[in-house]
Amino acid sequence: MTRADGAAPAGAAPDGAAGPRILVIDGNVAAVRARQQAALGYDSGTGYANVLRRIDPSLRVDILAAADGAALPRGVALDSYDGVTVTGSALNVYNGGAPVVHQIELAKAVFAAGVPFFGSCWGLQVAVTAAGGEVRANPRGREFGFARRVVLSDAGRGHPLFDGKPSVFEAPAVHRDSIASLPAGAQTLALNDFGLQAASFTHGRGTFWGVQYHPEYDYRDIAAAAERYGDTLVTEGMFRDGAALAVFAAELRALQANPADAPLLWKHGLGLAMQSEPLRLLEIRNWLRTQVLPRVLRRM
């Protein structure tokens, strides 16, 4: 299958073959998904699935509301998938509870099945926990809006996850937790002032690539998150008051409408990785190309 420009989409199956099958694990509980739906018209799982299909229209994507204890489709096992991704979430690993435990156990099952595994933010935290690492509340506080000055490590500059990415970049970010310790043998791929921003590791039969930020988010997603957290962000000192938060959200929606708005890009300090959608989504595209597609080819 090829795109209109003649190039094969990242992760696309060969012509005549069914496209890769991806499982998106939605990390949020139903109440949070409902608030996202009201604000954006889609929830975290649907938004992630839409991004995956935009990168590669041949993908067959299932969404699993794992935080609510949902089961896989009837007759489908984890090893039926060519890749598994985990979205962000408003949950915190260290608070425990059924929605958290269920997702950690599911991550362990993904590792045991040997399916290529990718996670954004919460997805990184769940996978790290499942493999024996530790997550904590970030002592620096919340990182919101954009992860600034994300710097690739030596390992990151040579890792296929970041093939084509600037060595220093900004990325969408909404989180207040961080990785306290990685599983044994893990590689730190990127860091900034708030701590670890990307890692890769193997566990059991599986390989995981993950980022602490949200490459799948666009400006509209960040604006909606700002409004959803509202008073909390003001109380935490992220914004001087509600009016300042409203200006921030309006400016991000303006960037969504015109990503080349030079005064707003300068005001928010956003470089090429936020100005270019292909660069913003590059980590997901690289994962599909170098982890998912080889599995498809092996299974043919």
C-alpha cells in the first residue's frame, strides 16, 4: 500500500497484504474520557488511533479501555497484534487501585507475548513499572504545555527511535510524574530539566520504546488540557490567573490554525520539531517502521 505521493507509509504492509494490526491501550478511566470527548470530540484512545491512521492509513487499530477492565475483542490474543501502544492518563502509578493494576498486568502480558511496545507519558510509566522500574511524583512539579530543551543522549542520537529528530527539541507535555529508576539494562535516550524524557529496554520477550512527552498531541490537545486542568494549573503557579490561561489556550488554537505563525512560535519558544507535524510525530513513525513492520514481514 502506498500514499498518494508514491511513498510507502511508515509501517505499511507490502502491497496486497493486510495492514499491521495495532492495539491502542487507553490509559484513562471512563469519566476522564468523557471530559475529553466533550472538549475535543474524541478521547485519548480515539485520538491516538486517529494519529496512527494518519501516519499509515493501512493500519487496523483496536482500542482497549483497559483502565475500566475491558477485555480484548472476542477470539483475539495479544500476539495477534503487530504492535501495542499506551496513551497518556490522568492516573498515577503510585496511587494503585484496579485501573492502575489492570494496566500494569496487561503491560506484563504484552512483554510476555513479545509484541513491539510503545508508550507516551503514562505508557512509559506503566511499562517501566511492569518491567521492575519505579515512578514517583516529580520533585520539580508539573511539566505542562511543552517539554523544553529535550536533549538526546549519546544513545538517543544513535537510536532508531530518533532517526531524523533534532538533537534538542520541544514536545507537547502534560504530566507531574517522572521515572525514578529504569528497569535493569534500560537505555536513557533523552533528558531535560524535568528528568528522563525517553527510554528503551527489553523485558521478557518484548521490546519497549517510550517517551515522557506526547508526540501524538497537537496544539488543540494541549489547549484543551489547559482548560480541563484550569484552576489546578493556576494554583500550581503555571499561570498567573485564569485570564492568562485563557490567553495561552487561545494562542495554541491560533497555532493549530496557522502552525507558521512566527510571532507565536517565537513567544512560546518552539523550534522545528513543533513547527513540523512530520517531525513532531517522528518517534511514532520510526517505531512503526523499525519495530512493527519487521514483525509483519516475519509473520507473512
